[in-house]
Amino acid sequence: MNWNQATYLMREAFRTMNRQRAVTIVSVAIMSLSLLILAVFLMITDNMMLLMDRSKDEMKLYVYLDDGLTNEQMNAAYNGIIRMEAVDELVFISKDEAFAEFRAQLGEESELLEALETNPLPASFRVSVKDVYKETATLETLASTIGRLDGVAEVNYGKEFIERFSSITHAVLYVDMVVGLIVILSSLFIIANTVHLAVVSRKETIEILKLVGATNRFITTPFFIEGAFQGGIAALISLAALSAIFGAGRNAVPGLVFFSPDKAVIFVLVCIAMGALGSLAALRRYLRIEIG
Amino acid sequence: MTAERGEEIRNIIGIYHLSKRYNEKFALDDINLHVANGEFVFLVGPSGAGKSTLLKLIYMDDFPTEGQVIVGPFVSTQMKRSKVSLLRRKIGVVFQSFRLLYDRDVFENVAIAMRVTGESSYEIKKKVAQVLTQVGLYHKRNEMPSTLSGGEQQRIAIARAVVNSPAVLLADEPTGNLDPEVTEEILKLLFHINAGGTAVLMATHDLALVKQFGQRILFLRDGRLQEDKILGYKGDLSQRLERIQKDPGRFGPGWNPGTK
């Protein structure tokens, strides 16, 4: 393909969209709706992932120490824990700090604590675990190992919560993958069929082009450009619609997060590629069957 | 090419033992013929005789069940589908139904044949203007085809078919939809194009028309070539044959589908 052909085909793609404005608008509208479903799904997935990441951050082990430990005994317990491979961070909370935290949590009801003659809360270690070890079995083993150290009274890691969280995470990811695949395939199917209709409506043009010696590339290029352009426009429209939905839903679902700018750019680029590939798929099928 | 025209005549189309079957039914059966450079040939026969099928096989919209078609350097048995576009640039095709782009003006309908070959805008403007003048439609270059008469639409189709200076023009019942006056006008235009060196193979079922103009005639019936004869030639046949023999052809020297 030479420069004359390339510039002609670029002009031709935009001229055709302008000539067939109604068809172009309907195509973009259908693609926008289809991509909006995809965008909603991706935003929900994105938020779920963020929620899961935040919940994982909260996965900590609370190691309560016996009362009356000497500094050396506490140091020995500290060194025993920090040396473990799975441990990411270790924070010591003295009896007084624990009491102050508790008082802060109680807020206005903290006056109740005035009745206590001694501080009943134990000193503790707050153990952050490396991400790769945040699995039920690993945490259980880790808790058990720490529990056997001298001076450790009890280890608490929210076993039930973690087990439930882990099973929900797996279920959500599984459902998400299946739904995602269906949504993406449906979007591609809708785009390919929308383009296919446009191709059929230009059947005569394609046959005339073949007749005068146009190559398949010459015939497919304008459709490819149109598909990519319409995919991009439809992506921007669906993002705008998603933004409106997000604005309305933000109050109902606190903590809901919109796509980050880089994710929005990736979404638009993927939609451009989907539009172009959808066009190409529809056209390849058509050229093979109708013209050969 | 008939033997009396000499062994040296360069053929533009060679057809050898060509058969085409659809669902075991013969559309064409053992056809053998040649068309020389610059020749004008009528392909005559009733509806369903196989005329359109033969033309389709020549511009390789379809391929033979048996035998082969050779057009210039293009051989049907060795032809890749991806190369068919190169053949189409060397031949022009005209149909009864005109097959124009009704959302583009006259100029663009003709220019499209040059756009696919990647010609520059300057060349396209120059050549399209020349061809539209030749068919008498330059003054209507900016009009849409739907506003023109049938005869004018067919002239646009002919202009598109010849704008790349093809070696051969295939016309499938090009006057089928036109009244007698316009038919004569189109025939004269085809002869004019032929006089410029383009071989013309025109399919028609109108025997009266063929008798009126006279030329080499191929009679096709039930898929078989029944007769290949010269019905009469209005012009200087010896001069014409001399030109045919000298013409290296628009595919250039070094090829020949056969000299039988």
C-alpha cells in the first residue's frame, strides 16, 4: 500500500462515516451500550479488588504477652518473631499504650475505665505478615509457632474471619472471571455483528472494489479505521455514562472508587482494539464467504 | 484465434478444454478458444448458454472444474486468490446492471479504479477527465449516477472499465437494459475503445445486433461452443489484423497464452 492509497483510505473511512451518519450513530450507540456493561463490570471488579487488598492489609496477628515479663524476655520473644520468614513488620504495644488505645476506642464511655484499679490489658506484638503468606493455613502455622515461644500468652489472628474472607475471595474471583469472559465475548460479538451489518449494507461497494482490482487490504482498511474510531468514541461515551452512574451511586455505596486515569486510558485503548478487531473479524468472514 | 489469421498472432485470452460444473451439471463443457490482442469478439447464445459463466471464469471470479483459462500472464490453474486483484487491474468488466457506486459522483465512480492501483491525485484527475471526455460525460463529472439515464450510466461503467487502459474489456450484456438507439451508441463506444487497441469480448443474446455490426462471433449453446466464425467485418480487416500482429499487447512482451 503506497502513500496515495493510505491517505485515500483514511479520508474514505471518515467520508463514509459522514455519508452514512445514521448507520454510524446507531453503531456507536450499540457499541457504547455494550461497552458500558463492560465498564460497569470492570469498575465493580476493580472496587472488589481494592476492597480485598484493603482487607488483606488488615490481616494481622496479635501476640499477647504474659504479665510481668522482663525486658530480656520481651526482647527474646521479639527476636524470635522478627526472624520468622513470613513476618513483614512487628510493632510492640506496651500495656500503657494498649490501655490508651482502648480508652480512645471507647470515646465518651471511657469514664467506665476510671473504675479500674489496675491496667488489665497485656503488652502485645502486632505482627504484619508478608502478602504471599496471607493464607489461612500459613497464618495458622505461624500463630501456632509464635504461640510456643516463651512469654507468649495467646495469639489471635481472626481465624474465622480469614477463613470466610478467603473462601469469599476465591468465589468472587471465580464468578468474576466467568462473568468477565461472558461480558467481553458478548461485547465482541455485538461489535462484530454491528460491523457485519455495516459490511452487508456496503456489499455492492465491496464487490465493485473487488471487480476493479482492489486487494483485500484495500477493502478492509477503511472498515478497520472506522471500527477503531467508533470503538474509541463508544469507549469515551461509555466512560461518561459510567461517570454519571458513579456520581449517582457514590452516596449509596460509600468508598466506591472510579477508574484511575491510567485504567481509563487502557480501557479506551482496549475498546479501540476491540472495534478494529471486531471489524476485521466481520469483514474477513464476509470476504471469504461472499467474494472469496 | 482462427488458423487463417496466422500463427504469430498474439493472443490475450487462451481457453483450453474448459469445463465448469455446478452440482454435477455442466455450465460449460470442453471449451477451446483464443482471443487475440485488439480483437472484437461477440459471445452469442440464448439465456443459460453459459456466456456469463465463461466471462466469470475469464475474470477469475470463479475457477474451472477442468481445463484452464489464460489471460496474459495469469493462468487459472496456478492462480492464487490473493493475485486475482492484479488480473482485475488488467481487464475491464462491464455489466448489464451497470454496477455503479450510487453514493459517489461520476468522477469518483471512474476514479475508484485508479485509486486501488495507488495512482497520484494528479494522474487520476488527468486520466479520468480524458476517459470521461471519450465517453462524452466530462460535463457531468460532478453529478450523481442516479440522476443520469441508463445509457449514461453504462458509459460511466465503461469509462471505469477502461480508465486503467486494460488489455481486454469483458462486457456481459452491456446493452440488455437499453433501448435500440442507446444500444447503438454504446456499441459504437465499444468499437471506439477497441480501435484504441483494447480487445473486447462482449456477451449478448441479441443476434440481430451482432448481425448489424458483424465481427468474430462465438456461438455458445448448452455450455458448448458450437461455432466460431466471422460474420462480416465493417472496416479494413487486413489493416486490423496487421495491427493485431504487431501489437505486443498491454501485458508487455514475453507472454502468450497460445498461438493455435
